[in-house]
Amino acid sequence: MIVVQKFGGTSVKGSQRLQEVAKWIIKTKNEGNKMVVVVSAPGGMTDSLIEQAKEVNTNPKGRELDMLLSVGEQISAALLAMGIEELGEKAISFNAAQLQLKTNDEYNNAKILNIPSEKILENLNNDYIVIITGFQGIDEEGNVTTLGRGGSDTSAVAIGAAINADKIEIYTDVDGVYTSDPKIIKDAKKIENISFDEMIEMADKGSKVLHCRSVELASKYRIPIHLRSAFTWEEGTWIENGKTMESSDVRGISHLNNLANIKINLKNMDELVNHLEENHINVKSFQQLENSEFSILIKKEDALRFYKVLKKIGCSPKLTDNLSMISVVGMGITSNNIPKKLTKILNLNDININSISLNETSVSYVISQHKLNNANAIFHCELFK
Ligand code: ASP
Ligand code: MG
């Protein structure tokens, strides 16, 4: 089998961790697999590089920021290759430029265009463990790009797709995807299997355990992801299709904090879309109310900025902030009574619902942020007790 193992920042922070990871990779190779390993920067390094950049420039250019941010991954890759060689196995590290891993030129949020597989496959055939920097790419001109925070997961899946890997193992500091955030809900349970669509929905609605784009890619190329811990090495959560079809309708609960709602009257939708695009605002949910009144749910920081812009051009926006969105995810959730039941529970517990949205895999409620933990606890108790 060809296995891609991806190690997150905390898994490769410090020499002791690197040595443990090196041993694990060799163990997996000795089970008869060809090994490609994708690494993140050592934990905390990317944040600290961003801070350093801000100390010398309040608004650094995307190109220079990517030139800086990409170095963390290169440190992990080289150190891990050395650590593996020390244990007597052959290893070779590559960065994006060496592999010609091409992206577009959207700095800080680049999209992967192409990954040539020859060099990787050739080294695998020569019995090397191939270590690749996550998160980074190069554009057509050879400028360094990065894929956006958390983007190494997406690198791993894209590389897996390029070389036709049999599975992607993503190692992190938690041992799987949980039915709710285990930091908030103490009896949250580890989910053993979740479908691609459900995981995409969990990530989109706030679960931070995987980069959303990585799951979209894995779904497109039908490569299973096994998300697991690099500390306990236990079985984690499998993200793939087919295992959850007949099981319960509800998979998990996700939430997003620090949201705000803006209501405005505008001539038409085009006008709103133009304003949103000009101000680079990503909308979480959207509703058209009566008399060309529009309601949008966006990040609070974006809302404060957008509110000022709208006032300046003579609109009278109405802003409500300190909102959260709590979402219950599960395939076919709309075809049973769950949304109805959850709405009733919120009402019974005096939790005001700002808005509800539904799609095939989730039902979401916008509520006041200070009621979030309460709503999370009662939902979890009702659905997973
Ligand atoms: N090092 C990058 C980050 O911290 C990419 C990653 O870890 O996935 O966002
Ligand atoms: Mg991550």
C-alpha cells in the first residue's frame, strides 16, 4: 500500500517528538508500505512568524508573508528526514519548489493546481521514505505561496491523490473527531466513522480538527482519511463513505462563535454581492427578508468593518453582534423529526432563536453567544445520551 502520513505542529515539536514520529513511520513502512510523509511547522512557529512580520510591517505584502511562513514546514521536513536516517532508514525531504508543486498566486490562501508525481514515485521505488513540506506551493512564476492556516492537511490529501495513495493518515494532538467539542462537552464521544459530506459540514460549521478543503479533496478522489493521535497512536476516526449509511441520523455538533448579523435595505441582491466582494467578506448565511431587506451572518470582525462601510455610503444597517451558530450534522437530518425536536428544546429552555437554516446534512441555529454552551449541552444530552 502507499500510505501518506501527515503530522501536525504539536506532533513534530521538539526532538523527542520527532524521534517518536520517525520510529512510527519506520514501523508503518516495515509493515510493508511505501511511505510519504507530510509535515506542518513545529507547533507555534507559524503564529510566531506572523507576529514577527507584524512587528516590522503592519500590513505585510502577501508574497513576503508567504516567503516567511513557508520556512516552518521546511524545518520540520529536514529534521524528520535526519531523524529517520539516524535510525538506519533512507529518507529524503522535498519542499514545494523542488517538487514543482504548483498553486495559483492567491498568496496566503493559494489553491493547488498540479503536483507532479514522478519524483515522489521514483524515490519510493528506490526505497526512500519521502518527506514533503505541507502548507506551501509555488505559483507559475516560482514565487512561494501558502495554502491558508491549517493547510497542511490539504497538502497531504492532494499529494495522496497525485500518487494514488491508498489512505491518508492525519496525526494530530486529539484522538479523533468528537460528537461535540470535548473541551466544552465532557462526555462527548469519539466518532468512529463519518462520511465525507458529514465531515465537510462539521468543518464548515466550526469543527477545527481538519482543514475543510482537505476533506473536500479526499471526497473528490475517494481517498479515506484516518484522523488519529500522534501521542497515543490509538485508532481514531475514519472519514470515508459507506460505513455510516444505515446507522443513526445524527453524527455530531459543531459551533461557530463571534458572529454578527447585519440587516440592510438595498435596491437588489447584485448591489449587496458587489459590496461583499469589494470588502472581501465571507458570508456564513444569507436571507432575503421582505421589501428588499437582506440579512447576512458574518464574522464579528468583518461585521464591524462592513457596518462602517455601509454607513458611509448612506445605508442604515442594523447590527446584532455576539452571536453563535450551533449546528447538528448528520446525513438525511431533514428527513426525520430532528430539526423540529431541537427547535422545541430551545424554546422550552428559553433560548431565543435568531434564525434557522437547513440543508441535506445539517440544521443550524443562530443564537446569542452566551447561550451557546447551554444549547450545546442540552442538544448533546438529547441526541447522544
Ligand atoms: N503551519 C501552518 C499553520 O500553522 C499549516 C498547518 O499547520 O497546517 O497554519
Ligand atoms: Mg491542523
